[in-house]
Amino acid sequence: MKSFKDKVAVITGAGSGIGRHLSILLKEAGASVAICDVNETTLRDTEKILDKYNTKTSVHLADVSSKTTVKVLTENILREHKNVDMLFNNAGVTVNDSFEDTTEQNWDWVIETNLHAVINLTRCFLPILKKQDEAAIVNLSSIFGMITVPNQSAYHVTKFGVRGFSEALSKELSNTNVSVHCVHPGHIGTNIVSNARMTSGPKQNDALQRIMSKLLPIGTSQREMSEFFQKYGMHPSRAANIILNGIKRNKKRIFVGLDAKLMDISQRISPMHYEKLFPIFTLPITILRNKKPLK
């Protein structure tokens, strides 16, 4: 897909972060957008930002973790736009806790939002996408869909799942007009940490502790960790630009950030011990970005 002009894009998680900036850049490129989020306040903020553009914007308050809601959402979007050319499965949540300490409710919340929503939205929109001259499905995985760290078991299940689903679907649709792209962001300045569920506060151990202790003091609050991620990560607008350029270049895997690329390389070099390479990669990147750890 070389141009987004006159396309219609559905974007989940559009209330903030990468989703918001995908919406902005697509509107700037001449696309119409259907923006979706579970947070009405931030969703309306995105709507206000998009008001200055001439193409159509429809706004949909929706919890995509619900299969019933996804079906209604699909109907509402098609009623507004008649067709859809691009689907961005961007909505995501996380829980910072060990597998044993993660409640069944929190586990289901992550699985339903991060994985089942991607599958359900794709199932609903794929017949529409296949009717277009060219179309794209863009699924947000994570660098945590390539590597693992402690206390993110639920998140890893979903992001590895999104990666597997995307790559299998890409092969199944290889002879159609629909391209499938899997995005693996590294450290991006979004609000995923502030929206995370942390039952026992931030946790670190082993290699992860060695990294984080250099960046954040042990015992850092969720608010402080959220501020760190938003302030010192790649700006979401830059991440969104990388994603859209990747789509134009028909890249099936889109790595966002030098840290994501290096972590992918590290797990290729040392599949069983790649976490020992993280300090080599993480700290220099922080310095190169002229960032200072929280004191």
C-alpha cells in the first residue's frame, strides 16, 4: 500500500499513544478514520485533534475485549463509512505480576483485550477488507512478542500469540489483496504502564533487576514508572510514522526503535541467555537519547 489517501482506517486504542498518532498521520495523508477506545475522555481528546482535517472521522466508545461489542462496533463503523481498507489492532493492556499472583480476572482481561480482540476484529472485518483493491491488517505485538521477562506472563502469551496469528494469517492471505503486518515496538512513551494492573507494585529480579536498578530505584511506584516510560521512551508520533512507512514498504515485521531491533538480535544470538545482553543494549540507548534515570 503506497498511499493512504481516500482510505478508511479502523484504529483501536486511539485515545492516546500510538493509536492517537496513527490517527493523526493517516488524516494528514488524506484517509478517513474510525477511532475506537474504552476511555471516553481521551477518545474525545483525539477527536478534537482530528477536527481540523477535512476527511471523515467517526468516534466509537467500545471495549474491544467483548466479542459482542466487537460485532456491534463493526456494524456501526460500516454504517458510517460503508467500507474499510485498513484495520489497526492497537489496543493493549498489561498486568505486572507473576503467573502465580495474577488473578484469573486480570489474566482474562489481558487475554481478551490483547489477543481475542485482535482475532475477533480481524474475523469481522476481513470479508470487507478482501473486497477492496488493496487492504491491510496491522497488528500491534511488542518486543515482548520476541523475548520474555519475569512478571509479564499474561502479556507475553498475548504478544507471542499476536505474532503467531499475524504471521500465519499473512501466509494464508499471501495470494489476496490483503497484506498483514505485525508491529514490535520497544520502549515507547505511552500510558500502558499507568493503565496496567499492579497488585504488588513493580517487580524486578535477576537480569531485569540489574537493568531496572540502573534506571529506576527498586520500590518505584506505578506513577513514577509511568512517568519514566512516557518521558524517556520514543515519542508515539515517531513510532506511528515508522509503522506507516513499514506498511508502505510492505514489511511483514515492523520493529519500532533501536532497542527493539537490538533485543531481537540478542535473542537470535543467544536464545537461552539473551537477557544477559540487555544491559549492554538498554543503557547506551538511554544515554544516546540524552535521557537521565529518575533519581
